Amino acid sequence: MVMEQTSAKQRTNPFYFSLELGFFAGLFWGGIRWIFYVLHFSVISPGFAAKPFFGTSFMRSASGFLLGWLFFILLSIAASLIYTALFRKLKGPWPGIAYGVIWWLLLFLIAGPQVGMMERLSHLPWNTIICEFCLFILWGVFIGYTVATEFNEERIRDEQQTVS
């Protein structure tokens, strides 16, 4: 009985939850990005996030791809931390969709071309634009909906415990 009460009142640590979520979001969706690149759905290298820091020839190597994947994982951790800090009380998939679109706009229209991560949008083929846009929407939903589910269910659990 005492053990049930202490485990029931344990709350999710937002920081550690965000780190774990961001890691797995970057690992999974970075892998999907790699598959998109290998199957020629996208011309943007899987290592696009590390491209401003390393030479283009290195980023085309297997080591460059892995380093780029690591950078995408770090980007996903940062995105997860930001989402958890600012939007964890929002419910449903729509905030995550909007979050993915915002990141796509930030990377593909604003920061990416400026720092050399990728070509300007007008120089990219349509299949790349559409695939990357969809991927970032799914990435945003993965982060947003996971955070919303965890912290809104925790709030519901707390309300049910106070009623009991």
C-alpha cells in the first residue's frame, strides 16, 4: 500500500524525458532521412546539420553521414527540450504538426541556406521539398504528440488520484 502511493505520486522529469525523446526522435527520423537520401527521394545529405562545420567531401562519406546523423540527434534533442519547456500543456497532434512546419521553415527558408546546410528552396527539386516537408511534419508530430500524451496523461492521473 505504501509502495503504491509513492510510485503513483512520482512525476515525469521534463528534462530527462525531453533528452530521451529527442534522442529517439533523432535516431529514428534521422534513419528515415538516410533512407530517403539513399532511395533518391531527397537530394539533401543526411549530414546536412553538420555540413556548415565540415567540408562537403567529408559529409558525403560514411563517417560524414554518421556525424550528420549525430548532429540531427542533437537538433532533435534541442527541439524536444524547447517543445517540452514551452508547449507541453497543448493537446493533440496539431501543435506537433505546426512545430514540424516551423522547424522546416526555419531550416529550409531561413537558416539552412544562409549557413550552407542546403541549397535555397528554389534550387531544390520538388520531390526533395515535399519529402523533407512531410518528414519534418512527422518529426514534429512525433515530438509534440509524445510530449502531449505524457504530460496530459500525467495531469489526468494526478486529478484522478486527488478525487480517490
